[in-house]
Amino acid sequence: MKETMLPEKLRQDVAVLFASEGDGGAAAFFSSLAGLFASLAGRTDIAAAFPELPALYAAAVESLERKDPEEVEDRLTVLYAYLHGAGSAYTP
């Protein structure tokens, strides 16, 4: 797995990527999520509780290297859904 990217660096890179697409709202939203996920991915206690977090985080960082906003959005959304829904069953 790739080295964990520092939260502020990841936030900045995501913000620049989405801002280049002309969407300031998305830039702010996704850069905030990226910074949060970067800080969580670096914590062993969190990784122990959410075992898929390191791999999902690495996939998000790798997608950022390809500079495809839709792919980055997708990877961050998968991370959010995993963390948000961990341990809870879906109820329609």
C-alpha cells in the first residue's frame, strides 16, 4: 500500500483538482472529506475498527494521481459509505 498522504496535502490536492473543474462547492466539500479520511487512515485504532479503511484510502489517493475528478469523487464516496454504514444494517 502507498504511504499515507498527510491530511493537509491531500485536502489541497483535492481542492485544486475540483477547483480546476470550476466547481468551488465540490472543491470545498471533497477536500474536507479527503482531509478527514487522511487523518483517520493514519490512526491504528481506527484502522483496527474499520479493517477495509487502509485499502479504500489507498485507492482514493491513487485515484487522485490520475487527476480524474469523477473517479476521486467515487472513491471518496465509497470511503464515506463504508465508514458511515460500518456495523449497521440497511433499513428501507
